[in-house]
Amino acid sequence: MNSKTFFIIGILFLCQQFSLGQEKDSLFLMLKRYNDEGSFRQVLQQHQNEKGKRPEYFSEVAKAFEGLNQEDSAFHYYKLAKDGFVKQGLSREVALMDLEISSLLQSQNNLVVDPGYFEDFWEYAIKAKDTELLAKGYNLKGRLTFEDVEPSVPMSHFKKAYEMFLERNDDKLAITNLMNMGAVYSNRLQRNDSARIQYFKALELLKENNGHLKNTNQWHDLLNNIGNTYRRENNYAKALEYYNQAETLEVKMYQAKTKKILYGNMDATYYYMGDFENAYDYLYKYDSIKDEINLAQQNTSISEIQEKYDNEKLRADNLVIEKKRLKNRNWGIAATIALLLGSGIAILLQKNTTKKRKLAEQESLLKQERVDNLLKEQELVSIDAMIEGQEKERRRVANELHDDLGSLMATIKLHFDNAQVSKKDPGLQSAQKLLEEAYQKVRGMAHSKNSGVMSDQGLLPAIKKMAEVISRTNALQVTVEDFGMGDRLENSQELTIFRIVQELVANAIKHSGASRIGIQLTQHEELLNIIVEDNGTGFDRAALPETKTGMGLTTIEKRVEHLEGNFTIDSVPGKGTSIIIDLPV
């Protein structure tokens, strides 16, 4: 074979490689174009046909899965892409994959986020002084710190990101950060007017060059967010105006999650308006999409994928550890034998002493338990006496107000009415008016002091009456629901239950900042279930002070225990409180 033949073969080989490279690049560009158009299923179909193995292909496949709200599959392909870029030594692409993974994990509810991905990305962005990555990093830092105690923390991150994207003429991401700043104003600072300034500024920027027609996701989110600000101001009609506009839009990315959020907001709005038919319709739509996304299953899959990669790394580390272990095995065996022998001798020497100590400890525990039971019984007797004394004092004061002072004032009023003076005398008219007001206040105080479980009233009517009186203030809505409440209970038992419910409602009014309190009473055979729940601030019971005044939670709990019932508190700071009581009747 002469040199001319070798030259021709070499030329053909180079042409083949160049053609193959062009095919691979064209596949990548095709996938990228489909993603930009929102044709995510086309990306997956093309990947299924071509079976591309390059990391940039995996990255586009991951974006397609994420656009379809299949975050667990997206996480898997982002990991494949990162591994490929690591092998190629492409540090910037590795950092971008860390950013994508961190952003994906942050978007998942109830998933513990590994901070390592963002820390690795941020370290590279600062070291490389890459303004694009720094801007994206500040945006994600704002999202990661959105629930920070100080709202100024996420706000400062979003402002930096917004300014950097404006300098780069990246309108899309600049709009994203205007929306994020608006969210801080509305959600964290309750400054809905300031939030709308950011949203309308973003909307104006989006509509330049008809950008809203191209990016329907941002258009949809802005309309939804503006609606949220009006809903939080109780301007429900205005909120629905923007929600309805958003509902008509066809979004390209994250369609399921985006519509789920909107339907949830519309359900809440119709509910507060009292339009329960529409509220139910949008709740049904919300639940349908929620079941379709199945975040819990996605989180499980993501955790399993992470565990798989961690296990592969662990196996590699174990190979190194195994070599060291084999080298030192004999020394370890010798040390173990010596330790076992020493431990055996020590156990034999201490055996009798240990038995005696355990018997002494058990006897001490029994004595302490007897003392605790005695103290507990005494404390419950004291509580009984306190409650009984309170009720007697209430009845005594009520009777004195009604029978003595009330009768006296009624007599005085009768004399005034029969006085032989001019009825048109302004002084007399004023005195009669004041006397009437005083008489009504005395009657009101008498009824208030004697409120509760009256012998002619019963537990359920008394609780409903209390709820009605509180709800009349319009500052708080108290609802009562009953199921299976049949014959009346023994009067002292009804009285105790009423005072417990009354104190729980009073605690919610004084401490929770709630706008709604619900009371449910359910009687099934010989068991009475009571639930008192509110939508207030909630609390951490472990952080409550030990010293309490009046019939506090501890006293109520002991009272319920004395009635052989169960007392349960379900409360999370910021998410309201539910008190559940089960009593035998």
C-alpha cells in the first residue's frame, strides 16, 4: 500500500468523524430547540430514538422532565450530566449542573435539601468571577433564604440578581427577580401595594416586544401574584379578575405545578367569598393535579437516586478502607481478644454488685412512683375544689347582681317613671337613660357570670351560645359542629366540659391571633370526642413557661386525665393549633 492510498484512507476517516460530530451537534441543537419551544415530550421521544450519551444531551433531557413536573427523573439525568462533565473536566458545566440540581431540590416541598450542591456551585462562581453564574446564584440564595427570620436577607439577594441581569440585558431573569421581590413584599412584609409596584414593573418589562406572548409562564405567574395581593387585602372580586386572566393562558413549562397553585388560590378566594360551589370545583381541580404530580413519590424517588449515587461513592471509598483494614487485621484481632478477656473478668467481678444495684434502683423507682401518684391525686383534688369554688362564686355574684342590685335598680326606675315632675325635663330624661343603661349592664353581668351549663340549657346549647356571642364581634368567627350528641350528661360533668372548652377558646383568642376557631363535639356510644382548632400562630409547647395562671393547658390536661380521658395538642408555629380531647361518658 503506497503513500497515496494511506492519504486517501486518512481523508475518509476524518470526513467520517466530522460527519459524526455534526450529527451529534445537530441532535443537541434539536433537543435544545424543543425545550425552548416547550415541546418537552418531543425531547423525550427524540432521546428515546437516538439514545445520546453525551452529558449535554442528558442535561436537555433533564430540563424536559423538569418542564413536565417529573422532578425525580430530571434529578437522575442532571446527575448523569454532571458525572459526564466531571469526566470531561468541564468545571463551568459541572457548576451549572450543581445549580440546576440545587434549584430543583429547593422547589420540592418537604424534602431535605443537600446544601453541598449549591456550596460547590457558589465556590466556583466566586472563584471564576463569572457574572452570569453569580447573578443566578444570588437568585437561588434569595429562594433558599426566603423563609429567613429577617425578610431583608432574601430581598437583598433578589435585588443584586435583578441589577446584574439588567446589566446583562437578560430581561427574562430580571423579570423573575422583580417577581421574587414582590413575593417578599407580599408574603413576608404584608406590603401588598409595594408588591404590586414590582409586579406591574415586571409586567411592563415583559410586554416589551410582545414578550408576554412568548413567555406565557411569566405572564401567568405575574397575573396570579397580582391576584394574590388583592386576595390578601380581602378584595376578592379584583383578585378573581386577575386569576381568571391567568386561567385562560396556556403555559409551556411546569404546567401541572403552575395550574395547581392557581387553582388553590381560586379555591381559597371563592371560599372566603362564600361561593362554596365554585370553591369546591377548584378544590377538585387542585386535588386532581396534586394527585397527578404526587410530590411525595417524587421526593422518595429523588432520595433513592441520591442514595444510589452516595452508595457508589461509598463503595469506592470502601475499597481503600478495606486495604487498610486487611493490613491491620492481625493487630485488630489480638486487641479484640485482649479486650474480650478483660471484659469477661470485669463482668464476673461486677456481677453480684450489679444485681444489688438494680434491685435498689427498682425499689427506689417504686417508692418514687407511689409518691408521684399521691401528689397527683392531691393535685387533682385541689383542681376539683378550685373549679367548684369558682362556680359557686360565679353563681353567688350572679344571684346578688340579679336579685339584690337588679331589683333595687328596677325599683328606682319605677319611682322615676312615676315621679310627679315634667317628663320633658332634660335632666330627668338623661337620668332615666343612664339608669336604663346601668340596669341593662347589671343584667348582662348577671347573665355573663351565670353563663355556661345551666340546668335548663345543657352542654351543646351553652357552647353554641358562647360561640354566637363571640362571633357577633365580627373580629373572630367561632363555629360549632356536633355529631351524635344525644341525651344530656350528668350536670357536673357537663359543667366541667363546658369550662374546659371555654378556657381553650379564651386561650385561642388571647394568644393565637386567629380569625377562625372551630369546635367539634362527637359522641359515639360511651365516648365523647372534642376538637378545638384555630388558624392562628400556633406554638411550640416545649417553649411554653412552666408557671401558668388560671385554668391553663397543664391544668386542663390534668382535669381531662382525672376524668380518665386523653388530651392531645397538635400545634406547629405558624400553622395553627388543634386540641383533641377524648372523654368516657
